[in-house]
Amino acid sequence: MMRSIRQGIPRLIGVSSLVAALAGGVGAVGATSATATPQATPSEIVCTQSQPPTCFDTATGNVLQQGAQTGGNGNVLQQGAQTGRGSGNVLQQGAQTGRGSGNVLQQGAQTGRGSGNVLQQGAQTGRGSGNVLQQGAQTGRGSGNVLQQGAQTGRGSGNVLQQGAQTGRGSGNVLQQGAQTGPGNGNVLQQGAQTGPGNGNVLQQGAQTGPGNGNVLQQGAQTGPGNGNVLQQGAQTGPGNGNVLQQGAQTGPGNGNVLQQGAQTGPGNGNVLQQGAQTGPGNGNVLQQGAQTGPGNGNVLQQGAQTGPGNGNVLQQGAQT
């Protein structure tokens, strides 16, 4: 009996030592945890042994590959930095400082608020959602824009910019190497410039500086106000609506005129000029290689000149003074 008791004492002493050691270990762990409490965030990052290493934030579920994130959940950062709040973002060598969720940044920067944006070497500083930027910059507010090497500084949604600049407000515009500085919606610019306000215009290598809607400019310039005009290598500086200019110039006010290599400097409506010039006021005139300098309505000039006033005249290689 005594022998068994004596043999059990060392065992108890060994257990006591083990318990004491465990107690000391727990105390050490507790002290370490208490000391590391202010740095809880780094302690929640777990990295793999791969090169480059992939790190996981166990608290937020973020995946960081050589990236830094201060706010947000469920984000994937590949050599990207996210300082603004946001969830579900994918950053590849991109920086997101504004709030936003579901963004995809590839070598792009997003500083304005926005969700669902795709930036490829593009910068978005204005607020907007659902934008696609390819080497384009969007500083104005807008959603659903597509920028390909284009800049949008004015507010607008649903615009498509291909090497084009839009500084005025507008939505639904299509710019191909064109500039729109005036406000307007639904415009199509192909190597054309629109500085005046207008909606639904089509510019092909044409410039519109005056206000107007529904104009079609093909290598033509419209500086005066007008709606529904068609300019083909023609210039309209006076106000007018529904004019058709083919290599023709209209400087006077007029509506519904057709100019084919003709010039109308006086006011008039419904005139047809074919290589003819009308400097006097008149309506409903037809000039074929003819000149009308005096006032008159309903005249027909074929290689004829009318300098005096008159209505309903027909001149074939004749002169009426």
C-alpha cells in the first residue's frame, strides 16, 4: 500500500507540472492577445505560400493580391487599392477611392461614387453607374456611358464616345471623333463639332454653332439658328428651318429653301437655287444659273438676271431691270 502511494506521488507531481505549464501557456496566450488587440485587423489576414502570395481577410472575405483595402466586403484586389466603401469590386492595378459596388477596374481610377462600372485604363471622377471606360475619362455625372478614348466632362447618360469629347450636358449622344460643347440629346457626331444647343442632330465633318434640332450636316456649317436643315458642303449663317443646302450658302433668313451651288443672301422662303444667286427678298423663286437682286416672288430665271422688282417672271438668257 505505501509503495503504491509513493509511486503515485511522482505521477501527481508530473500532472501538476503539466497543468502548471498549460496554465502558464494559456496565460501567455492571453497576454499576447491582450497586447495584439489594437492590431486585430492585421492578425485577421492569412496569406498563402505562393509567389506572389494571395492574402485572405478572414473577417470580411476579401481577397488581396498585392493590394490594399480599407473599406468593403467581398472584394478582389490584384495590385489595386480600394480606400472607399464598396463590396464585390474587382480591381486589377486600379484605384477606387469613391464608394461603389460591383465595379471592375483594370488599370483605371474611380474617385466618384458609382456601381457596376467597368474601367479599362480609364478614369471616372464624377458620379455614375454602369459606365464602360476604355482609355476614356469621365468627370461629369452620368450613367450607362461608353467611352473609347473619349472624354466626357458634362453631365449625361447613355452616351457613346469614340475618340470624342462631350463637355456640354447631354444624353444618348454618339460621338465619333467629334466634339459636343453645347447641351444636346440624341446627337450623332462623326468628325463634327456642335457648340450650340440642339437635339437629334447628325453631323458628319460638319460644324453647328447655332441652336438647332434635327439637322443633318455633311461637311457643312450652320451658325444661325435652325431646325430640320440638311447641309451638304453648304453653309447656313442666317436663321432658317427645313432648308437643303448642297454646296450652297444661305446667309439671309429663310425656310424651306433648296440651294445647289447657289447663294441666298436676302430673306426668302421656298426658293430653289441651282448655280444661282438671290440677294433681294423673294419667295418661291427658281434660279438656274440666274441672278435676282431685286425683290420678287414666283420668278423663274434660266441664265437670266432680274435686278428690278417683279413677280411671276420667266427669264431665259434675258435681263429684266
